[in-house]
Amino acid sequence: MKKLCSIIFLFAYLLSATELNQFLKTPVLIQHFITQETENPELSFFGYLEMHYFNGNPHDSDYDQDMRLPFKSHDNCATVIFLNVQIINQQDFKIQRYPQIIKINTLRDISYSSYHLKAIWQPPKFV
């Protein structure tokens, strides 16, 4: 389920923030090729791509329909960047230095009381 959700979010991002949404116009490309092919039966698909993509944008009779083809116009290509800049005053950085007291455990701090040895319920000790 996580994999499916991540794939859906990835495609949603790619289609909205990049030019991959142009591939959704593929049916327009095919339909326009079919209409061009009926007008000119000798036109191949590669000739059609060359005519529409490698010869610039000639203003012919079907210019409006040509501009609806994929990768002919830039649709939905706005990139929004939010910057959150906080101005920090130097007064906010008051460093207070206190002497740090470190207690070092030495042998003198260890209690040598044998009270726990006098208890009756001590576990057996092996020598």
C-alpha cells in the first residue's frame, strides 16, 4: 500500500511540476496525424513529426491545432519557491557562561560497608 501511494504521489508531482504532463496530449498528436494523413496519404509519421517539430512554428491554416500538440507550448510550468528568511538579532544569542561542576568518583567516595555481606539471603559465592 505504501508503494502504491508513493507511486501515485510521484506521478502527481511529476505531472504537475514538470513537463511530463505534455505526454497527456498524445491523443491530440495521434488525431492530428490522422487528419493530416487523410489530406496527404504519402505523409509518414516521421515526416509528420519532422514537419511539426523540426521546421519551427510556421503560421499555416491549422496553427492553433498545431500549438495544442505535445511539447509545442509550455503549459503549467510554473515553479514556486518559498523562502522563509528569519532575521535573527544578536541579542537573542546571549551566551551565559557558568562554571561547570564535574564530580569525579574516586575510591574515597565508595562505601566500604560490609552490611550487605551480613544479610542472610545472599547468593552463594564461588571462590
